[in-house]
Amino acid sequence: MEDLICYCFNYTAADIARDVVQNGKSTIMERILLEKKTGGCRCAVKNPKGR
């Protein structure tokens, strides 16, 4: 099992690498930040470290 980079949206290192290949850069961080702004982030609940 791959280590999760983002517990809220289940992104892995492989997802980020695939995103770079498809888009020339990773757009995942932009998507995460947008979700955080709109209240879609649940890191405090889903991440075992609480962040």
C-alpha cells in the first residue's frame, strides 16, 4: 500500500507523479488549497497526526 500524502483526498506520491506527467506540473496542491478555502478539508479528522 502506498503512503498517503493527503488523507482528505487520498492523494499518493504516485498521484502527484502522474499529475506532473499529464499536466507538466502538479495541480494537486492547487486543488487541495481550493478545497481548504471552501471548507472541504477534513485533515483534523482524517489525518492520524491531526493536521
